[in-house]
Amino acid sequence: MIATFLRRLLWVIMLILVQGLILNRVNVMGYATPMIYIYFLTDFAKGSNRSALLLWGFVIGLLADFFTNTPGIAAASCTLVAFVQPNFLNVFAPRDSADDFHPSLKSMGFGSYFRYLLTLTFIFQSLYYLLEVFSLTHPEDIYINIVGGTLFTVVLMMAIASMRKEK
Amino acid sequence: MKNLLLFLQKYNYWFLFLLLEVCSFILLFQYNRYQGSVYFTSANAVCGYINNLQSQVTSYFSLKEINSKLTEQNIQLNLEVSQLRSQLDALRDSSTISPEMKSVLDTCRTVPASVISMTQDRKNNFLTINKGSSDGIRPEMGVVGGSGLVGVVFETTTHYSLVLPLLNTRSSISCRIRNRGYLGNLKWDGDETRYAMLEDVPRHAYFRKGDYVETSGYSKTFPAGILAGRIVAVYDSEDGMSYQLKVKLSTDFELLRDVQVLQTSNDMELNTLQDRVKKLQEERQ
């Protein structure tokens, strides 16, 4: 229990530091900024406590907000992702998976895992940019931001996933 | 009753979800409306410390560019000094600087600071500097860089301040066209970081491309005459009632590192008033 908590806390700190120190400054062509910290939310196993997942989502979003001066935006988006993550995991996981199924590149296969990450990242980025811009005067800008950010983030998350060793 | 309790137990995460979303939105909207949530920004102690460490490391990487820019600026300033000196020599007998103006310039103290974090790719950018209320910085003070206008202090903590730069769609600074006097509001349209728009310039205004745009001095934040940029293009406003001038900003935010905070605020008025009283007393004696 405590080991799980500490492991998660370590992930949060690591991802937030990588985001705040490096990735916030990455800005491909003026549009695509990767937001790697939602990898943490995609990593929860099937059957995890949904309330705990929501709280983790809120906290990691709020921490990310500190670095970008956007209080509430990432927090709201991460909470939404934490809310829908179990449902999408059910959709993309193999049908005969165990009750404590852990999503990963190996356990789901490249195709399913990629689509799983893509869906969650797309939901996150859409809400994030809609809240940030908070108007629809330049919709084409928002679309490019959302699509660019989503693709970049998913590629980075796939890279992390392929580097992790399976237990 | 039992069914209701079971229902609540099974779906309690729905309520938690709604609660957390409401919290996020309260944060989002409060921040826009009030200026009280400074601890939820990069000016808070922990983020400020981390950003400061990082900027100490990364500041070495841009030294070369900054050096060449400083040299360039030095040459320009030297040229300007020699020009001004020759102008001054011509005007020596009837100096145009009034004593009041001089006392205003003397009372305008500055605090040097370094930029420790900055965004440029958003619609509402902020930058954080490493001086705060303990260095005498208050919200609404003006911030200038080596080559011109930067922005206005938005929030302060003890050791750090959050600055609302020109590159923020919420920022609006009263400016005029140098030597012509026509006023307008300098705003950023959220597009290119090197350009801003001078809006609400009257239809009858007379100016040319390449004219300089400077602060008007009609607010307490900036004294008059601080360079903002040069006019590069002229458009009509949407309602056709005024001009919109595209201004190339003199500050390159990509390279911005060292800034000065202008401690104008009330001290300036107070000091000029005091000087006037002194002068009156001297005259009476």
C-alpha cells in the first residue's frame, strides 16, 4: 500500500519536473507542446480505486499548472482523463484480461495501446486548449494545437512505455 | 434507504469527479477575476526556486548572443550620445529640459532583476523575475528591458514577481507616436512574438512607417518616452473609425534576460510635490 503510494509519488515528481523544466519550453513550429504528465494517469491498472485515481489526477494537474501559470486548466483536464480512464481501459484491453490488468505496450500490443493512449491524450488536449483559449474566434489555431500536441505527446509516451521493463 | 446508500457507495466517484472539476473551475475563474491566487503560479516559493536554479544554468548558453546584442546596443547608444551631444551644444543657451522634468527623472528609481521563467507560445504569456516585494516591488510597476518596454508587474511574492508582458492578450499599455503625439493602446493579438498592434489611433493622425512608438506617460506605471517599437504596417480598424498600426517590438522576448523594474508609483508624485514645496520656500526666503 505504502510502496504503491511512494512509487506513484515518485512518478508524479519525475514527470512534473520533466514537464516543467524541459517540455514546457519545447514548442514545435509554434504549436505542438507535449504534455507528458498524463502518462501517469494512463498507467493505472484495471480495478484501481476510482476515487484515488481522480485525486491523483487533480493533484498532478494542479502541479503542472503551477509551472505554466494556468491554475485550474490542467487540473480540470487531468481530472476528466482520470474519470474516463477506467472506461477506455475496458474498451481497449483484451476481452479475457484479468481483473487487475495493467495497461502496457507488452500486455496490450502496439495497436491497442497506441489507440488507448491516443484517445486519452486527445480528450486531455481538447479540454486543455479549449479552456486555455476560452473562445472560438480562431478555431483553426486550436485544432492545430490539439492535433500537434496529441501526436507529440503520444509519441513521447510510447517511447517511455517501450523503455520500461515489464515485471 | 439501503438501496440509496448502496447507490451512493457504488457511484461516489461521480461526486468526487464533479467536486474536483468544480474546484478546478473555481481556480480558473478566480484567477482571472481577483489577484489573490499568487500561490498557484510559478511565482510561488518552490517553483520560483526550481526555475531560478534552471535559469542560472541555462543563462550561460545564451551569453554569446546577448554579448553581441550588447555590443550592438553600445554602438547605437554611442552614436545617439554623440548626436545628442551635438544637439545639446547647439541648444546650450536655451536648455529645453525643465527643472520639473529633471526632478521626475531623478526620482524614478529602478531595480535590476533577471527573468527566471517565461512562456511565449501561449495566448496569455507570463514571465517570472527574481525580485519580489522584499526588494520594493509592487504590482502595477513598469518593467523595461535593455532595448525597451517589457510589461507590468502583475503579482509579487517575497522574492519573486510575476510580470504581465506585452505578449499577453490581457495586457494594454497607453502609447504615443514619438514626436507626433497621437495616442493609442499597445496590445498583442496573440500571433507573432515580435509584433504588437497599436490600436485606436485617430483617423486624422499623421505618421509614417518607421516612426517610433513610445510610452505616453499618461499612467503612473511608465514615465513618458520609453521605446516600445517601430511602425511597420498600417491597417484600418474593424469599424473603420481608427487606424491599427502594426508595431515591431524593440524588445526581443526570445533573448530577454536582464530587466529593470521602475519604482515609480506614488513616490514619484510625492517627491515632485516635495521638490515644489522646497522651491517655493526658497523663493520666499
